[in-house]
Amino acid sequence: MADDKPHLNLVVIGHVDHGKSTMTGHMLFKAGAVDKRLIDKYAEESEKIGKPSWKYAWVLQKLQEERERGLTIDVSFFKFETKNTVFTIIDAPGHRDFVKNMITGASQANAAILVVSAEKNDLEAGLATERVEKTAKGDRRIPGGQTVEHLTLAITLGIDQIVVAVNKMDLVGFKEASYNAVVERVQDLIAGFVKSKLVTPERVKAIKFVPTSGMTGDGLTDASDKMTWYKGPNLMAALNEFKAAEKPTGKPLRMPIQDVYAIKGVGTVPVGKIETGVLKPGDDVIFPISKQKAKVQSIEMHHEQLPKAEPGDNVGFNIKGIARNEILKGDVVGHPGPNQPKPVETFVATTFILKNLSKPGANQPTGMAKGYAPIIHLGQAAQACQIDKFKILAKSAQRKSLVKTGEYDPSIYLLQGDLAEITFKPFAPFICEKYSEFPSLGRFAARDMGQTVAVGIIKDVKAAKPKVEKPKAAKPKVEKPKAAKPKVEKPKAAKPKTAKPKAKK
């Protein structure tokens, strides 16, 4: 690592319009990680389009499409430091359309800020449950809020250190009652997770709450004189209390590929987070799904060359002789040998079902059944995986009230609230690991139709048999008969006629 301080990857999550990017950008500015001239530039540009409040959000929203729509589409990375820790901060999208990118960000993190707006309408939107609305064109499904989904995913993806930033306190007059209302609602949500056995009480008891205003900067890096009723740490101080986990350097190398770049004059540069093991310049590495091997030329993190990369480091490494499009996102880098990452034929997971597949409120709900194939998001991969078989471990409350009829058999479905052991079969090469051995590659979210339908932890894997290509049999050479050359009759030379002398009479 480039710094003696411990390193943590911090993801910022929450519902759209709850102020994630503004709060994060302002915090980075106050922490000295962003130059004032850049903020002044963004202030001028945002004024021109009539959106002066976006000046801090633009620190992270680099893409022009994001800037024009005011959305975070992809995942943004920034580095900043507290007294004790170096953070790589990941601003994850909050809009429902971009949840798959949020999973990409959260899968790389070991700490999180959940941003929840204190403004009443914002709060209700983020905590809303899915519902069906009657329209002239028929029933329309209204998705639930992202506060619930993001917190569910963060916990499922193994993030244990979470601080809840109760944001937009300026819009509620910095009132303690408004802050307490948010704390109570989020704590109720967490209690529901514990009750459903999605998480243990020990994992969530350390979650902190901090009142903030991303726009005014109150509560970000200093105590706020507008919220003297609050006696806890500011947001930066709360982050400073996070601890870096012990690094699994002794385990085999695992690095999921987040992206691949082709840099002129440098070569091909795969990037991602080291989950386990150590990567050094000169190492031979393998990309099992992409079916490529290479030698590491150099390693960089935050534009600094590293002598080695360890677990928790988000790095890029340079390789030669392989084109960018020959390495697939979602592949997992390892050292070649018996402990290298391997694609699986099937995997078995303890899975919690979050959604029915039928309309909410249906008298005969349908859910996942054998043959159903959601998209499994794990590490940097997203792969369709089919349910091969399942066993229900704990029945949901609604299941107990369902009755089998001639046309309806609830036992063939996995329903919302069920806990089950499911055997999945990927449709294409896919790398995952036992949670007990490689936690970050052993937990997943299953998504379908724009929503998270289940989350799970992998307990066993069956490696796919390597395909052995049979050598093609050499075709015997068949001597083609030589075509007989047609005999060309040479014309006989005409003998010159010799006139016989006539006899004399």
C-alpha cells in the first residue's frame, strides 16, 4: 500500500434525491480532498443552468450525462484521509435504474454511509414498500424505495461498519424531532432484518446515526451550532472510528475484474479490488473465464506505483500481449495452479427470498420455482443462474396461511420471507466461492425485472469440468488419380505425290 495508515473502501448509498453526492462532495471539500477552484468552477457552471445546489454533487458526477440529469449512473472513486484511516470513497447510484451499478460499488466496500433525508416526503419515498396502482391501462407496479433495498444489499454483501447520515437537516429547521423520527424508522427497518434472520443482532448493533446537511456543511466535519442538542460525533469523526479488517494475505489471490482499460503507451490495464492474497509485479496471473494468462508488469493505486497490492486495495495492473476486449468484466484474477479460481457447474446457497413474483396482495402468490433464472450479482459479475432444486429451511408467515387447491400449489414456489437452500446452475462460465473460505465471493444478490428478489450466502460449490478439446483426426490424404492425358494423334505427314512417267507409245 502507498500509505502507512489502514485503508478502507467506503460506499455511499441511499435513495435517489436524498443528497448523497452533494453531501459527499461537500465533505470531500471540507476535508481538503477537493480544490476550492474546482468548487468555484462548478458553482459558476451550475448557476448557468439554474441548479446552484449541484455544485458539490458535480465533484463526483463526472459524466456529462450525469451532470445534465443530476444522477449518479456509474461508480465514482475518490481518496481522502481521516486522522486514522485512508478512505477510497465510492459514490454509488441511488436511482432504481442503476441499482446494478450500486451493487458493483457496494461489493468493493467494507464500510458504508447510508444517506437518509430528514425531509418527510423524501423519507417516505425511500422507505416505501412496493404496491400496485390501478390505472386506465391496467395495474401498474410502483417499486419500493431504495433506502430499504440499499441497506438490505449492504448488509447482505457483508458490510459491517455503517453510519446513517440523517441528511437535509436544513430543510427541517435542524429540529431534533425530525432527526429522531428518521432514527426510529431506520431502526425499525433494521429490527425487521434481525427478525427475519437476514442479519444477527451483533452485526447491526454498532450502526451509528449522525445528523447532517450536505448543502450547508453542518455535521460533516465539525460540530454544528444549529444542532446543539446532538452530542455525538460529526460524520468525519464517526468514519474515523471505523476499523480496517485483518487482511487475508495468506489466502490464494482473488481479484474480481471491475473494468479493463487500454492506455496508449502503457498497454492493457485490468482494474479491481484485491479480495485475498497478494499481487506483485512479475507475477504470472490467470483469467479463467477469459481463458488468458499474463505477467504483471506494474501495479498502480491512486496514480502511485506499488511494490505489491494487498486485500482492500483498489488497483490497476499493466499486462502486455492481451487486448482489452479479450478480458471479461466479472472474471476473477488468480495465480495459476491448484488454488486458482475456477468456474462452477453448480453452487448451493442459503437464500432469503425478498419478493414474490406475482402482484403484491395476490391471494395465490407465486414465486421462484425450479427452472426460474434470476440474474446473480456477485463481486463484479452478473450472470443468469437457474434454480436446479431447493429445500425450504424456514417458512414465511404468509406461507402458513396458504392452502393448496386443484390449480394452486404453494409448495412449488419460494415465497417472500422464506429461507431456503437453493442449488443454482449458471448459464455461462461463472466464478463464485464458499462464503466460509472467500466471504466477498460467497455472497450475492439475485435480481429480476429491476428489483432485488433474493439475497444469499454460498455454502458449497461444484467446479465445472474443464472442456477438453479433442484433437481433430487427421484426414487421410487421398491421392487423386491423375487425369489421363488425351492422346493427340499426330497428323501423318502427307507423302508428296510423285507423278509416274507416262509410257511412250
